[in-house]
Amino acid sequence: MTAGEGRERPVDEPSDDEPEVSAAEAADAAIEAIGDLTGKDPIGATAVKPTEEGWLVEVEVVEEKRIPSSADLLALYEVDLDLDGTLLSYNRTQRYPRGARIDGNSGDRR
């Protein structure tokens, strides 16, 4: 076997179907996009999953600030990013009082 034989691509070059951005970069891009689009305060990413098209990121946001802060309303947004970390779509999937969300499958609490 000669040099390079049996290799599909050089190690330092991503293939066409591999994400161009890391999971951490995708999370940062999703947090920034949700903050810009909704005008709300993102708390952070709660999940980052690779997809065939890029990344699916779940971002928790303060929907309504209340006094005391333990009464705040929070929301989860699913953010779909392409392989380069560019926003494709977003959707609010849950809304709930702070501290009420038990797990990712708790459903929409309105």
C-alpha cells in the first residue's frame, strides 16, 4: 500500500457531511441566536445533538422575569443549525415556572 492509499480524506480536512463547528460552538451560536431573535435572556444550552444537517441545540431562556426570581417563567427552545452553525429554524417547545421542569420529557407546562 502506498502513502495515502486506503484513506478517504486527509485527517485535517472535514468531510462534506461532518459539522464544521464543534458542539460547544454550536451551543454558543444557538444561545446568541435565541437571545437576538426573542429579545429574552438565555440561561444556557441544556442539550446539543448532532444531526445529519448539523446540530440540534436546546436553549433555556427566561421568558418573564418576576419578583422574586423564583417566580420567573422559563422556556426551552429547540434551535436547528446547519453544519456551519448557521440558524435554520427555532421553536419554543416548553414553558414552565422556574424549578418546575423535572426532565426533558416533562411536556409543555403553560
